[in-house]
Amino acid sequence: MKFICISRRLGMWNKEFAGPFNQSSVGQVDNNMKGLYFIHTPGFETMYIGKSDSCVKTRLQAHLRSSSNKNLRSVVNSGADLLFMCWDSPNPKYEEALEIKRLKSAGLLHQRSEKKPLIEYLD
């Protein structure tokens, strides 16, 4: 099951995509859409957040083939049922930092080994 909806986020209209994490659903994502994405198990026991400053669809397809993140690659290769959601963002780096901060505060993200720095005032 895949859905596409238009919603109001941060005072502007955004297009969101979600569905099973597979080629068919990921193929429905707009080309050249910059923004954020989550890849997760149905109960959110496992979750990965990422961003793309140029094309979310390309990043999702790369994760389907073989992610550079070893933990995500292991989950994808295990055949686990995964879902994804993504949305466009005018500033993916900033919004990703906000989402990481929000997830950490909610106790849903316990470890973040990303090499990219978060925006300092959000840490």
C-alpha cells in the first residue's frame, strides 16, 4: 500500500510519499525532490532517517541496492518488511537536525553515529 498526500508543514505545502520500501513504491517519488526520508519497520523498532539535498528518490534507490550504512544494509538484506516515508523540504539539513533532536528527546533515537555535524544550537 502506497499513499501520496499533500500536507501543510512548517507553513508551506509539501508533498509526502509513503509505502512499502521496495522499487515499485520508491519509483513513485518525484525525481529531483530534495528532502527527508525515514526507512522503518512497521512498529518503528528499527528506523533510519536521511536527507538529500538533490534527489530523495536516488538516495532511497541506493539504500535498496546496498546502503553505505551497515546497519541499514543488514536490515534491508535480511528481507524484513520495511516501510518508508519522505517529503520535500526547502532545507533538508536543517529539518533533518530538527527531526533527530525530536526523536532523541522522545527517547526513540538512542545512538546516532552519523559523521555529519548537527546544527550546534540544536545539540
